[in-house]
Amino acid sequence: MKVDDFLKLFSEVKNKIANVEGCEGLSLLRDMDQPNVLFTYSYWKEEAHLEAYRNSELFQLTWAGTKILFNDAPKAWSLLVEDKVK
């Protein structure tokens, strides 16, 4: 199953990604109604850190292994935190 393959891959790389300079957090989220829909949510100190990660060998290898598991076109968003409590 592709979801199981993704979960295995994520388990193998999550600590490496979380330890990239500027990464302040990484979460794996699953849609409650569609358990085959997963999201990674990462927090970056600055956009430059995210860009450095996107240009890294770690990202290239991870993305190569991940994108073949999608049933549909992947989607990605870069968001700014407007307000945060706690």
C-alpha cells in the first residue's frame, strides 16, 4: 500500500529533516475522513532556511521517493503566521 510506503519513508527521514538548520518543527497530519490523505507541516525560522532545505540533497532524495507514491498531483503551500496563541 502506498500509504504504508510513505509512512515508512517519513519515519526514515523525519529526524533528518527536523535537524536541518532553521527547521523549528515537523508534523505529519492525516485527514480524519480520508485516511489515505496525509500532509507534512514544517515550521521554518526564515524562508531562507526553507529554500536551503529545498535545494539540499536530503530534499531531492526524499522528494524522489515521495512523489512516486502520490495518486494525484502534490500540493504545497508556504504560509505566514498571522496570529498565534501559545
